Amino acid sequence: MPAQMCTAMMSVAMCGLPSPRSLEFSSMPAPECETNPAGKYDGPVDYTISAFEESCIKTEKNCYNRYHPAIPLARPETLAMEVPSGSVVDFRTRDLWDHPDPGLTQPWDGEDGAFAPIPDAALNFDKAYGDLAAVHIITGPVGIAGAMPGDKLAIEILDITPLAQGFTMSHTPLGFMNGVKPDGNSPEDFMAWVTWDYDATTMSWTSPSFPDVVVPYEPFLGSIGVLPSAETVALKLEHHATEVELYGNPQWAVNPELAVPAAVCGVNGTHATECLRTLAGGEYFGNTDTQRMGVGTTLLLECEVAGCGVGTGDVHGAQGDGEVSITAIEMAASVKMKLTLVKPGDAGYATPTPAMYGTTSIKRMSPGEFISFMGFPFKSSGTLPSQYVWAKDRIDTLALTFLTEVGGYTYGEAMVLASVTVDLRVAQLVDKPAVGMEAVIDLTVFKGAKYAAFKQAAAWAGVSDVGPLMG
């Protein structure tokens, strides 16, 4: 049975994952264990900290959306200000926008008194843009007893479970493809908002917007990190100043509006001009949006403040490498993690940070059948853009053209599918500045007539018609 669709319920421990205290690179191969990405952790949970039930912006309960060392540690329901090293903590998160359920913003169907199956994109975007300063809502920060700056923290991801529907959006000014049009194939303005329903039996996502698409459940943490030091904050603010000099404005400028905690980061907060947005990461990690932060991975970070202060949010139910439309399958989730302090002299302390240890997740998430588009940094005469940007724009253009022309999707829908299922990969750097990048479309997510159309378009002369390797 292909690993991506494996339904065997296996705990993390059954895959031979090392204890965080023994985290170190070894010459011995990892065990051949294809863990179910949604495998349930059946062990004890020592502490629970939840920001799921109530608005973070309104209550500031167990949550924050800025980075600064003055942010106080949260108080889990167990009333412990700090948890002991080795504790398993259940972080219950909201989605990135402080909305516990994307269905709440679906338009009301007056005829039958129910929510419409396909949401109104304009209505959702009006709400989302109004709350953009709230991004990202992070549950925490949880302190680790005895943690001091210079210590390291091993964060072992044991389980990730959806708490509500997921959603994905695409819009003209968002993401890495803003301003890029595939030879007139895209309208000047596009917009799409898609909700996803999780099936625990098949461990997959489906959507009324895409009746011929089934996306495997491959959850991971889009944002996780520890509180930064004052020195790190000062360095990031210097980066902002450089961005102003080079581009006219920082990519994610300090903004006290809707900042949590307001007493520290808000308009009248003690550090209103210093609190970093969560959107640009650093040595403290933050918003990385890497698929590697899934169940079975152990993240090693260096503590920068007393107590370390770990938090997580922006949880994704599935995402292609690149997240080109600026969102994955966004969801609220229960995230169970083991937090283990690594002191100088402990095994694994010498490992440079940030570092991630995992086993088979990269192999498992590779498509069983694909079509790939290659991109090179073609550019207009007299310009000198980033060769990586232009190579990536080129492959996205080719992939989006394939999805729209063969699949019949709108450009906005194609952007959603690309963000959720298409992997962007660096093929080579050796030929700099003519770097090569790929956009890999997973054909196995398409079913029925839609799959047949894509397969026919991909199966040019010489390609054996052996059918999909999966599904």
C-alpha cells in the first residue's frame, strides 16, 4: 500500500523516533517505518493550553500574535506558569485569522436556511483583510521550568488533529505570483475562497469547490517558535530598515493594530514600536511553512529568554512546498508536543540550531504520479531581478496554465490547488545565475474524469499508459 494513503494507526513511538535528549545525527539509517501522518498519540497529556474557544483579539487568552521578549508566559488551564521539562502539552489553536471555524463566514442561503456549500469569496476577503493585522494567532507562550538563554529545547510533534473545517484562498495581490500573468490566461483580477472537510476514515480533504479532488491529510505547523531576545529583535528591526532602503518599505512592518498582548505590543503598549510581526521568521523559528514540521518531527531551537516561551499556530492540513497563494489548507487544531530541555553537555546540544529531525515524511509526501514543469530565469532586457524569483514565476506560470487549460479551473481555483498540492523545488544552483526550479503537480489528487483529462494531457508519445500508482 502506498505510504501516502496508508491507514494503519501507529504511534510515534512505534517508528523508533529518538528521545529528544538523544537527538543527534547518526551514521545509522532511520528505521523503515511509514507512519500515518495523522497517527493518534495515545500517551498521557500533562498540560493543555487552549486559545481555540474564544477570540484571541478580544480575550487575549493563552495567545499572542507578535514576537518580543517582554511578552509574558501564558498560564495553561492547569494553572502552572511553567511546565517541567519532558512534559507533553496539548496546544489547541485557532486558525491564522482568529476564526475558529471558516464556515462562520459563509453566505447564508435564504431559501433553505442553511450555509451555502461554496462560500462567497468577496464576503470572506472583506472580513479577512479587515483583520490582516491579527495574523498569526499563536497559542502560548509556554515556559519550560529551568530554561535559560543558551539552553536548547527539543520539541517533538506527537499528534495534529483538526478542530474545524479548513480553508484556502487566493487573490490577485497575494502570494508570490502577484503581477505574474500566464500569457493572458489570467484575468486582471482573480479571487477564490475554498472550504475543506476532513474525513478521518480516509485521512483526506474534500471540497464542494473541487468534486474531483481528494487531498491527502498531511498536517504540519506553519508557525512555531520561541520568544526572541532583545538582541534578536534589534537585528530584525535593522533588517526592516534595510528593506525600506532597498524596496521602499519593510515586508512585514511593525504594526500595533490588533496586536496581542496589547499591553506590550498594542497602540499604547510598552514596546509598541518593537514587537515583530509573526510573518518573517528568524533564529527563534516562527512562520516557516515547511512540510517538515509534521507528526514525527523533532525541532531543536535555542532558547533566547528565561523560560524559553514556546508557541504554535497557523496549522496546515496540507500544503504544497511554496504555498504560492499565501494560504495552505488553514485549520484550527489540537497539537500535542513533548517539550524537553537540552542543557550544555546533554546529547544533541552540539547540534546547530534551528534543526529538524524526522524519518520518512519527505519520502511519504512525494507524489506517486506527477507532471513537472521546469523554469529558468528568463527576464526582460535591462533588468536584474532575483534569478530565483524569475525562475519560480516561470514554473508557476506553466503549472497554472496546465491546471486552467486542461482542468478547466479558473485562475483563482488553480492558485488554490497549486498552493495546496504543487511542490516547488530547486533543481540546480550550479549554473548560477541560470538556476533551475521545478513545479511538481501531484496527479494522484485528481479523480474520475478530471484525472483522465490530466493523464491524457500528460501522456504524450513514449509515456506508458500504466495508470496511476495511487488511488
